[in-house]
Amino acid sequence: MEPVTDPALWGVVSIAMSAIVLAVAVLYAVMPSADGGVPPVPLDAEEGYTYTCYCCPDPVRVTVRAPQAHLVGRVAGGRREVSAEG
């Protein structure tokens, strides 16, 4: 079997490869990124502060609420914090 040396074939192959690379670059450029989103709500946000989160396909409106008394002092798993005093 002889190696392929036809210049027209190599031209078609190089154009096809260039088109594939260009298509991948365009798809990468139009993909959404996490860096383009809105930063998280600040830790010192007051009650009633409302912001829009664009982390999902549909924007989500979030309103900061006051801490609820029955949740204050609890840790993950629903147990109360235990302090080692005295």
C-alpha cells in the first residue's frame, strides 16, 4: 500500500480539522461559567435583603429572613451544641 500524497486530499483534511477546532472553540466560548454569576449574599446582609441567584437555568429570588429561635444554637443533625463550662 502506497502512502497518500494527493495534495487535494490533504487540503480537505486540513480544512475539516480547522473547522472542527473552530466549532469546539465557539462552543466553549458560549458555555455559561460559574464566574459570570452573582456573588453570594454578604454575611452581614440585613433581614429583608432580596437578591436574584442565577445559578440555575431559571433565576431564583432569595430573601434573607431573620434567624428563627428554634434553630439558633443547633448544629448539623439537629442536635444542640454542648458547651464545656464549669
